[in-house]
Amino acid sequence: MRRAASLRQAEHPADPEDGEQLSGIQEVSAELGVTMRTLRFYEDQGLIEPRRVGTTRIYTRREVARMQLILRGKRLGFSIREIKEFLDLYDADPQHHEQMRQLALRVHDRIQRLRRQKQALEETLGELEQIEREALERLPPGVRPAIE
């Protein structure tokens, strides 16, 4: 009963000046389309720091925004270490100049790596397609697989 009252207070802060939107782990996981385990993982990694009411995790808009940045960084192929560095720079530099400078450098490096991977994939696809054509040419028409 006491825990439920504490949670209600956290969800509806008594301080009207605060006005901060607070959400539970289930709500945040549903909003972001991730599991609760994913949220706990990023908390363990030190990338987010939800508030606690007893054992209940309470997420502020700031933590949800950080999770959105984390998920975007992962989707773009950045490591957890790199994402943590970006987030730390965001907190340390109110003007965000250093964060943007580092972001531009890392994104440029990522683009270059992806272009090299794309070229390697195109070469591999070309070679595999050539092998496929040669293999099909050596088979009589009646035994060729139906390939679309």
C-alpha cells in the first residue's frame, strides 16, 4: 500500500512547478518499442539513470530522450562506448559544440566504413552471380533449379 502511494506521488508530483512527466518502465518500453530488459541493460551500462521509488524505476523525459538517442545510435551502427561518449559530451558542453564536432567526425568515419562495406558487398555479389550463371550454364535445362 505504501509503495503504491509512493508511486502515485512520483507519477503525479506534488510540486506543480516541477511539471516533469514521469513514466514507469513498462510505459517507456512500450513507447520506445524495446523490452524492459533493454532499458535495464542501458541503465547497467550507465547510459540512463532512472529515478527510483523503492524498487520501481521512474523515467523522466530526459531519460526517454536519452534512450531515443541511444537507440538511434545503435541503429546507425555506433558502439555503446561511442554513444556514451556522445551523451557525456552533451552533459559536459552546454553549447554542444564539442559534441557536434565529435559527432561529425564519427559520422564521417561511419560513412566511410559503410561505403567500403558496400563496395565489398557489391564485389562479392558480382562474383556470386557469376558463379551462379556458370553453374546454371553447365546444367541441362531439365535439371536447372527454378531461380527467380
